[in-house]
Amino acid sequence: MIAELILSSALAFVGSLVVNFNRKIFPRSLSRALAALPTGLALSVSSIGICLGLGMGFQPFGTVGLAAFLLVVISVRNKDSESRKHLLKEVVFGQIVTATVVAVMASTIQPILTNDSYLLIEYGRWLDGEYFSLGTRFYSDWPLTVMHLQAWAPRVGAEFIVSTVSGAGLLGVLTGFSLLVNPRREQWGVVVLVGSVVGIVCSATFMLRSQIGLLNSHLICAGYLCMLLSLGDRRGAKNGEDRQVGVFSLLLAALVFTRMEGFLLLLLVLAFAGARWPYNRKEALQVTIVGIGIPAPYFIHLVFAEEPGSILSPSKILVLVGVNLLFLITAFGFASSRFEKVPPWFVLFALPCVAYGVYLFRSSQAKESASALLENALLTGNWGIIWWGLIPLAVVATVYGSKQVGKSAWVSFIFAFVSTICLMGAVRQFPFRSGWGDSANRMLVHLAPVVGLYIAKVCFWNGSNGKNDFVELASDSGVSPVKVGRYEED
């Protein structure tokens, strides 16, 4: 446990510097403390992904160098002693929150090591060893985020790392809630009651508990999704000021490294954020350079691997990278025009159409996969009452919830996400199967916190987050939100 606490502390320190450099998009001290570890992990895996993609091997000094650079820049920007004391308090607060969560994880979860887990550990250690070569198929079958943590393990004296990635995932989910859910004073009693009930139900749900202890990337993927959706939902700034998409783009790159279908998830998140608040040209360019430019060298290196992987083939990588670039180029072209929302909404509607179009051509496997997915979610997948509760609550929230929350974008994203899982079931070599160990059943771990985040936002949103203030004030004054700035609620 001590070794993982040391690594978590180092990553959280780097993350604290990043989020404090972008204080406008993390307005509260609690959200900055929660975001420290997942943001530090995103910076670490991104810098190492670049090194691996450029053939430099596992080079952790890139992370150290970036941390030193950020420290110098922040010190220059905060010249007075009062500002530096405040920064120190922020860093210490982030360290306390991170250490508490990781320590609780380490003392309560029981690591579950499957055959895949041992392979992840072995391949992760190869990243820092003489056997490393991106030319082998192993690296086209396993996500880099978890593997790169296993490469860190020997450096901090750990046999393998579970608590750090689980803690980062949980903190990412909590960050999403802290950014989007801002209840009124009279609502806090309801929030505490609902939160307690949800916590009890989640702790009793086998699927969620097993994913915390399993050496994989499901919980951290859920964490990054919650952070990205909350940041994308709040992206609209007052009076057109700089909306600082730097951290958003960094987390996009980390999301790609977190799952082998990461580029598909990237496209969904980009579409969601664009549907909420259309991209301007500066944002589209920054997202392209950071969100796609960082993971591109690593995945392009895999294109020329001597042994193509069973999950990511060269053609799949090129198609996924190309589709994301095409989306951003289109968004760049439509920026500041009356059709600026066309590209994101097209993606959110096109992915389900593609998924169910594929079902017509592979109907036998598609039906088997869809049946297994539905059965696992509601009957045999060890989800307990989670989906029996989340689905009715989501429907009620959609029908009766607040109108000014962008419900159409949220519902479309959730529907497109489920469609993406179905698409993978139709095109993979073997269909999904019944049982808690099925990959689609485990991928629902990504979706459950997102649905919960949507429900909480609809129920407890009060117009006090980011651009929503501006729209609400404009509406109260009798001015159309369309005429105030260039953004409007959908």
C-alpha cells in the first residue's frame, strides 16, 4: 500500500499543478482536489505514450519535466506570498484527498487477478524492459493506461498496481459530480439522503465492487468519461471569453489510451461537447493538436506492427483516427456559421444508425450479442438493482426534470454509447455472452456513472455552473439567450 500511495501522491502533485493552472474550469477547491490524481495520471500516460510512439521507450522523465515546467510557470504567475500560500494549500488538500481515497481502496478492496491481469502486468513490465517492441501484437490488444502503471510498479517497489487506478477512476467520477451538481441550500438534505442510499446500493453491487478490484481499465474509463462530459457540458463561457479547453483536450487523449475502442469514445465525447456548445476554430484546432495529436504517434506506430493485434488492426486504427480528424475538420469549417451544430448532432445520430445497420448484415451474431447484453444488465450480470433503478429514474428525469440542462444532448450521448457497445458486439469475432465476466457487461461500468450524473444534473442543477449563469440571467432580464453571446441552451 505504501508504494501505491507514493505513486499516487506524485501523480496527484502533477495533477494539482495542471488544474490550478486552469482554475477557471475547476471553480471550486473541492473539484480541484478531486481532479488532481486523474489529471496527473492523464498527463503521465500521455507523455509516456508520446515517448513510446516516437520509439524512445518508457521515459518517465517527460512527466517530471512537465511538472517542473508547470511549477515554474505557476510560481511566476503567483509572485506574491499570499498566492503561493494558497497554491500550497490547494496542493496539500489534493494530496490529502488522494491519499485518503487510495488508502481506503487499498485497505478495502480485494485485488482480483485473472489471466488477463497477469498478461497486463507482464506486458506493462515489458514497456520498461529489454523485450519492449511496439512491433508485437500485445500492445494492440491492451490499453496503455493500465500497462503504463504496471511499468511504474517496479520503480516504486510494488508488485502490481490496483489501488491507484481504482482511486483515480473513483475520483474522476466524483469530479464529474462536483462540477455539474450544485444543489440549492434547501436541497442538501435530499442530496445527502439520496447519496447515502446510492452509496449503499453501489457497495452492495457485485459488478461495481469487482471492477474496483479487477486489474483493468473500466473504472478509470468511467472516471474520465464523467470528467469530460461535465467539462463539455460547462464549456460555454460568459461573454465569449477564453473557454480553456486544454485540460479537456488532455483528458480526451487519456481516454483514448484507456480503452482499445478509445477513439470511438473520443468521437462520442467530441460530438456531445459540440452539441452542447459549438466549437470555435481555436478550440477545434487545440482539440486536434492535443486530443488526437498526443495518442496519434503511439497508435500510428501500431499500424506498422509486425504482428497486427486481434482487437486493433492497422485498418481499424487508420479509420478511427481519420473519422475523428474528419469530424474536427468539419467542425472547424462550420464554426461561426448557422450550421455549427450540424457535425456533432450528425455523429450522435449516425453512430446508432451505423450500429443497427450492421445488425441487419450480421443479424445472427447481433441478436445473440444484444440478448446477452440485455440479460446481463437486468438479470444475470450481477448488477443487482442498479439498472432496475437507473433506467426508470432516467426516464422520469427526462420527462419531468429541469428544461435548461441540455437534456437532448445527454440522452443522445447515452443512446449513442449503448449503440456503440452493440456495434462492437456485432463486429467482433465472437458475440457477447451471458455472465458477469462478459466484456459488454463490464463495459456497462462506463455507462452507469454517466447515467447517474445525468439524473443528478437534471434533479439538482440550479443554473450556477459556468455558462448556465449567463443564460439564466439573460432569460430573467427578458433578453433572448440566443442574442447574448453566440451560444444557447438546446
